[in-house]
Amino acid sequence: MSESAVLYEQDAHVVTLTMNMPELRNPVSEPAIIAGLLAAVDRMNADKSVRAAVLTGAGSAFSSGGNLKSMAAPGGNADAAPVDNRLWYVEGIQRVPLAFERLEVPIIAAVNGPAIGAGCDVACMCDIRIAARSASFAESFVKVGLVPGDGGAWLLPRAIGQSRAREMAFTGDAITAETALAWGLVSHLVDDADLLATARSIAQRIASNPPHAVRMTKKLMTFAQDTGLERVLDISAAMQPLAHATSDHREALQAFVEKRKPTFTGR
């Protein structure tokens, strides 16, 4: 079920992941989507031919976030004991941001429609976000009497700053794709028909670079989010000799000297 809930397609060095429950608007709280995303992260980390990824949603929505009908159903979250609900989060959706944090290759969210609640947060888990004109974003947990249970309180302020993140979280109101671009939540706004092509083009540009350098750069930038400058410099000084020792670095230097396009092999 998890394989069909998250489609995994690879073209050369770029993987496209599609959350594939359009009839439910791709609720990321669904166990099958959670399992599919976790499996995809493990698969990409293990496959050194993968250099970049794109995440999108099937149908008209990127992700509706939580499945409210499931939560409200008899025996759902509203009826569960607090200790059981805690485990439901810890053993379920909270595994997704931790998996995305350990994903070694850059991933681009191609937001093709509404990204609501946990759907907005999943977009924030990605390194780069681009939006179709039909996209919208809402940190809407408060609208249903909840708090961001999947890391949104950590993720969203890092994407757009505290003031705007708190406005979104406290009001629960949706913002348009145009506002998301103005606020820096997304870096590109494109026509719906051009969304996947644009996302894959960016992914291919990333994939054209030396893969070890890209993976180490991603790890360094993730580490730097919550670390002081001195420690970042220490880690950078440790990583850089590893990069200098790669064949791809030597190829880049040789290609520069010879005035030709380099060919990177991931070694």
C-alpha cells in the first residue's frame, strides 16, 4: 500500500516522489503516505545514483495535511487516550520531518495546489519550494483546535521568519501562492502546466554538480541552522579536505584549465 501511496520515479539522477491519494487530497497523516515517504528517503540515501529529488501531490492538492474524517471517526484521535495519541504522533507523522532532515540529497517541493496544515509543514521540510499559481498554504491547526504536531513550529519560522509564521499559525488563514512568493516561503511561482518541468529543471541543475559536494553542502547547511559560527567553521574545515580528495574536484579543476565542461562521476 505504501508503494502506491507514494510513487517513486527516477529519471537519470533525479527522483520524483508523488503523494498518491488524490481522492483524500494526499493527507500526509495517513499511515501509507508516512510509510511511503520514509521508505523513499531510505531508498534515496542508499542509492548513490540519486542526486536530487522532487516531491509533489497527485490530483488538485499538494496535501490536505491530516485526515480530519479519520480523526473524527469513532475510535479516532478524538476518542483516543492521551498516551495513545502521543504514540500516534511519535511513531507516525513525527518520523517524517526526522527522515527529511537525514535525507542526504536536496529535495524540491513542487506545490501543485493547497498545502494545508501538515501539508504546509511537509513543504517546509523540503530544501526548496516552488509553487503553481493554484497553490495555497495554511498553517491551519488552530482552526481545528490543534497545535502543529509535526514540527511546524520549528520549520515554518525558519522558512519565513517569526512574525509571519506566527501570523499564519495564530490565524490559521491560508495565503496565496503570490503571497508565499513575496514572503519567501517559495522561491519560484509558475503556471500550473510548468510546475513539474520547472522543479525537475532545478533538480537537474543540482544533479549536474559533484554529488558528494552537494550532499556535504546540504548536511553543512542543515547543521548550521542551530549552531554557532565557530562550530560551523570547524565542521567546514573537516569536510573541505574530504571534498578536495574527490575525483570530481580534480575533474572540475582540470576541466577549468582545459576550458571544457566537466564530467562528474560521484567519486
